[in-house]
Amino acid sequence: MLNKSFKFVISIVVVFAFSSLSAAELSKERINQVLKEAYSKYKGDVGGKNADYIKALDIVDSKIFGITIVDKDGNIYETGDTAQVVSIQSISKVFTAALVMSEKGSKFVQEKIGVNATGAAFNSIIAIEQHGGSASNPFVNAGAIQSTSWVSAKDSTERWAKISANMSAYAGRNLTLNKPVYKSEVNDNKRNQAISKLLDAYGRMGSDPLEATTVYTKQCSLNVSSHDLAVMAATLANHGVNPVTNARVISAKYTPKIMAIMATSGLYDNAGDWLYDTGAPAKSGVGGGIIAIIPGEFGIAVVSPPLDSYGNSVRAQLAIKYIINELDLNPYAQ
Ligand code: GLN
């Protein structure tokens, strides 16, 4: 009898010794250590180049490199240029889609915008035609302009106010507009205007297409740091409650839906490789930011402007992959 229970205790100890630590058991020291390793490992990486199709992005300091992790209890781990702001760009698409979902429900987003990967570039026009006039998902430009158009408001001023207040609630502070980036893109967004007109022809827009494109361009121009982005990501990880302000920003029933779209479409036509390497829903922006979510545990964000050919930050991908793999955070491995 004694022998039996002794064996049981031994086997429990063995199981614990050989299984990886769960996210909850990770020490603060270990998280900080891995974060610093990621920073020093990739700080000197010179791969990729700043987006230049939006002229104001080309002159942003390519050396900016900030890494922040926020856990579900609001603890913050960060290193590098974590207060340095860049324009949020496509990462904004996540939060405006979430706002539309809150207002109109998840079925609406699925049916009116779509939740499938396009397998094409983020600003593809041909993808719309190939999918019967559908944007396919809210994280390519077409679907994002559509999301913006569907935020209920009496006019575009009110729509912008709601969209910026929504993103500020996720960040836990008042986010402000990067005026040079906005001016640079709004004068040069003819391709997005064309996309919005095409979607309008297919009856997919909720408000005037060109007005929606302008508001969309503005939402892409909000300034955020890696610190802001990690708080925003952690709010989704924490079932819709901002872990720093403790304010509920979105119903918990919608966060898994948002994360599912991030998994399939967050890094555009490179989303499959990303998920294969990390298992983490993520979203990139051409300003150089990437957010990744470890559901129920962490929001991770990196800002570093140079991009690969898909429009995803090179150093942000490297640093996030390193952190997820070193800390055994891949959600599919839990
Ligand atoms: N504002 C950018 C655009 O519409 C956003 C693109 C991105 O970050 N991938 O092209």
C-alpha cells in the first residue's frame, strides 16, 4: 500500500519535472530575461525596409525597436524603445472590426465582410473579384474599409470619434493622430478609394465609400508605442477587460472570434507560416508594429519599422517568435 502511494507521488513529480511550465508558473525574472535576450539578439538585425508607398513612413527611424509584454494581471515587462510611437496602420483593423462585432454581432461580420484568408496581398483588388465581390476578411484593406463604414454613426465625424475612443479604451490612454502620416496617406490613397468604390458596387458598404476610406486612413494614423500595443493585445487576451485600467472594452464572447480572424489573416499571405511557427493569433501593421496574443495569458507587442515583402516587421516577427518559443507559450502546445 505504502509502496503504491510512494510510486504515485514519484510519478507526479516526474510528470511535473518533464512538462514545461504553464504560463501562470513563469517567473517575472524568466520573462524579463527572455525579453532582454530577444532584444539583444535582434537589435542589430538589418533585414527588411520601411514601407515607402506611404511617404511619411519611409522617413521613420528604422532603428526603433521596442518590445513589451503585458500579462492578464496588468504586469508589464518591456525593453528598448517602448515609449517611441509609430502609426498603428493595419493593427487598427482588429479593433474597428471588434467594434463592429460589438455593435452588430459576430454573424454580421462573418456574412457581410467575411472571415476567410485571401491568400493575397493586403491591398489586393483582384482578391475581391475572385471572391464574388467579398473582401474575405476585415484585416485586408478592403474588409477594414468596410468595417469602418459599418460603425454606426450619424456622420463621419461621429464615426471617427467612436473609432478613436474605442482604440484608446483598448490602450488605456488617449491615442493621438500622427498628422504627417495621415496627411501623407490621405493625399495618396487612391488604391484604397478604388477598393471602397468596388465594394460599394457590390453593395457591401455601410456608409459613403470615400468618406469611409478617409476615416479608415485616419484610424491607421493613430500613434502607438509597443507599450500601447501590448496593453491593447492583453485586453483581447484577458477576455475583453483591459488588465491595466480594469475597464471592460468588449464582451468576452467576441474575443475568440477576433483571435480566430487574427490567426487566419493577421499576417496576410504569410499567416500560415506564422501560425506554424508560433501558434499565436497576431496582427501586423506597415508602421512596423506586430501584436500577438497568448489567449488568457499575455499580449505581446513589438515595434520595429523595417518590413519584409508581405508588409510584416522583420524584427518584430523574430523577437515574438523567440519569446513564444523560449517561454513555451505556443497555445497549441498547452
Ligand atoms: N494604411 C495602410 C494602407 O491602407 C495600412 C496597411 C497595412 O498596415 N498593412 O495601405
